[in-house]
Amino acid sequence: MVLFITGETSKKRSAIVVLKDVILALLIREVKTRFGAYRIGFIWALLEPIAHVLMFSVIFGARAREGFGGVETPIFIFTGIVPFLLFQNLFNRCKSAASANKGLFHYRYVKPFAAFIARIILEVMIFVFVACSLLALFWWAGYQVAIEDVLKCFVIILTLVVFASSLGVIAAFLTEFFPESDKVLGIIMKPMLFVSGVFYTLDMIPQQYHVYLIWNPILHAIELFRDAFIDGFESSYVSYPFVFMCAMTSLFIALRLYRSHWTRMVAS
């Protein structure tokens, strides 16, 4: 293939422009890889949260309000399962971002950083699509849909994105250095659905067990998201500074690992 470069195109592009173009190309590749084979595409992203909402709504009662902060069960489950799936998917996708794109790192401008960013953007896009679609379905079904504090919800979700992505990058380096750690991480992630407050609140748990659950930053994030989303819902056991510190600490470790060892991902 012969490329003719003349005029403005002959000018050297800046590193930021090159990075933007690489991220966009990787993002399109990720979308085609994940959804291109399915006729209904992004609709598949709705199936998992809908299945969880339906399952727990049947268990607890679709119109039950008692014990759920005065809100119907589907809305309560929504405020737990959607942030949790965002965390879980971001962690898993970032963990496998480098290994899934190793073949592309032979190209000069494609770096692991771009692969991480592309997957983060895609997962956030899927989160927005799923959240808006589910809220529209709830409204259509006659449930009361009202967000108490949109800005607070945004801040908590942003903090959760930073935390989950940073942990995923750290996990990517762990699996690169110690491949057997991938199985250990998988075992650790399995019970997270049940210890992160997805379908219960800390108020429902006997206080003597709080000392074990309170160290889970995902539980803090979900409780805080519910507090911001549901009018009248309050949780006095969780702390945003704790979630923020966990996110910043993870981000620092992830960036430090990347700066020191990203060439190993490219070379291996």
C-alpha cells in the first residue's frame, strides 16, 4: 500500500492527537469484537442487569417497600446491581486489556495505556446505556423514578470508575508477572456480589458483622450511590472519604506500575 502525504497531512501530528486516534481505533475494535457478532448488539448488555433485577424482585416482591428505604424493590436492586456490574466489568476488562491486544503492540503508536483507556470508555458507555434504559423501563412500568442528587451520583460513579479501573490495571500487571494469580483473583471476585450490599443494606445486617463488611469499599460506594439516588434513604455506616482514598491509592499504584513496567507488556 502506497501512502501519498501532501499539504497539511505532511505535518507531524502531536502525541495527543496520535493517542486520541489510537484510542478511537481501539474503541471501535472493542465494540465490533464484543457486539458485532450479535444482531441486537448492545441489547445483550441489558440482559444481565435485567435478569438480576427480575430475580431479586421476585424473591423480595416487586412492590415491596418495607426495608428498602421506601422505594420499590426493582429500583432498590437497580441501585445496587448497576454500580456493581460497572465495577466488575471494568475490573475484568482492564485486567485482560493488555493480553487481548498484545498483537497490536508491535505497532509503534499502540501502547497498553491506549488499550486500557479504550476499554474504560466502552464500559462507561455501556453503563450509561444500561442505566438509562432500565430507568426508562421502570418509568414505563409505572415505578416511581426520581434521582435525589444527580451530582452526588455522578461523583460516586466517577470515583468507582477510577477505583475499578486502577484495580484492573494492577491485576493486569499481577497476571503478567505471576500468571497463576489470575485464578486467585477469580476466586476473590466470586463472592463480591454477596458481600457488597447489592440486594441488602447494612441496616439489615446485625451490627456485630459490620466489622467484617465495612472494609469493602464497593459496599461503601453502593450505599453512597443509594443515598444519593433514593430520596429519604440514609446510611450512617459508610464513608465517601474511605472510597476516595481507596481509589486514589489504587490509582497511584497502577500508574507507578505502568510507568515502571509497561515495556514488559509490549515485549512479552
